[in-house]
Amino acid sequence: MHKLVLQFENTTLKEMFVGRSGVKIGRSPDNGLVIDNRAVSHHHARVFPGIEGRLMLEDFGSMNGTFVNGQRVKMVTLKAGDCVAIAKHRIFVEESNEMDGLCMWKVPAKPAAPKMDETFMLATKERAEFLQRVAAQGEQSQIAPARLKVPTLFVRKGKTSHVEYLLTDQLTVIGKSELASIRLRGWFAPKTAAQINRREDNSFYLGAAGRIPRINGHPTIHPAKLAPGDLIEVAGVRLEFQYRD
């Protein structure tokens, strides 16, 4: 099991295990790891379990960025020993055999920066110094040589709860049901419209589940393998299947 250790100037602020639902990071209090710093976005990034037990990190398009071992990232795999830099804070990835859900709090050495409604953009000089510090930290750590490309569905048309979805589960259900991974909106949306199964070779197959979906305009009665660029149409939504870096 992996653990995230949040530090500020060599002082540990919090340690948290990464459970099945992952850990969200940001300035808002609804995050698992709250970083009270004006250079951190309200919802900055998240760390979550990915395919084959890999640990994943996703930046939510933050203003000041997320850095892993000195490199700015959008979506990467993590491993024990990696250092995630967000503003002036560091998050170290560790492996642990302790029980899931246990977390330890410590009192910070310095008071946290005052909250602001808007994210503070680092000044040019401060940003340059910050990037130099991040680069220096990166020289001390070896970045993972191979980063996993993540299978993703992008919403191109229709009403859904999000604009994109990572296919990290064995089964992805499309529908209005509360159990659906891709939640459809609208009065007449079916509870289950279609489903996507991930097979042992990490290929993805689209199948019917209440509605007959289309792939690139062709009805798909039996499960069909998805390829990058495929357009899926079902129950009034259009989704594009891609592998993102």
C-alpha cells in the first residue's frame, strides 16, 4: 500500500494512505490533502489507484502546475521514492504495510498562509526560483522511465456528470443509475445504456446494456474492441476513446 507524506520545509504536516477512492489535493477543505497556500488551486490534483495496481497522479489543470521529480506533469504513474512538488510543498510517495485508512497529523512549524478565494499566481522571480528548486530536487531523484498512457473517454456530445472519464476499473457502466461510472443526465436517460469491460490484456470492449451502442456509426450488438479515436454513441451521448499521456 502506498502512503503520501506531505512536507513543508522538512516538516511533516500529514501522512495519508491512498485508498481505492484515491486522494484529492488542493486548497479547498474538501480535499484529502489540504494545502493552505495561495499558489495552490482549490482542486489542484489527485492521486489514485490505476490499472494493474499502478499509482496514478492527475493534475486538474492547475495554474502553477504539479511537478514529479522536477518535471511538470499532467498525468503520470508514481512509484515509491517519487517527489511531487506543489507550490512550496512536497509530497513524498512511500510504501507502507500499515492498515488502510490510518493517517497521522503533525503540527506545522509555521502558521499556514491566509486563505484567498482566487489562486495566487507566483510572480516571475518567485516562479523562476521555485522552478530552480524543483529542478534541483529532480536531480536527486530518478523519474520513472516509463509513464503509463491512460485509457480515457472524452465527452464530445450529450449531458454527463464530467467531461472526461479515466477507464481505471474492470467494468465501466454508462447510464443514469447511481452505480454507473459514467452518469447520464436527463429525464429519459436509461439507468444502464452500455458497458465497457477491461480484459486481462488491458484491451477494452464495448457492449450493449439496455441500449445498442454505435462505434463510428455502426451498431454494436456484440462486444467490440475499442481502438484510439473510436467514437461511441449511445443514449444521446457521444464519447471518444483515447489513450492520454
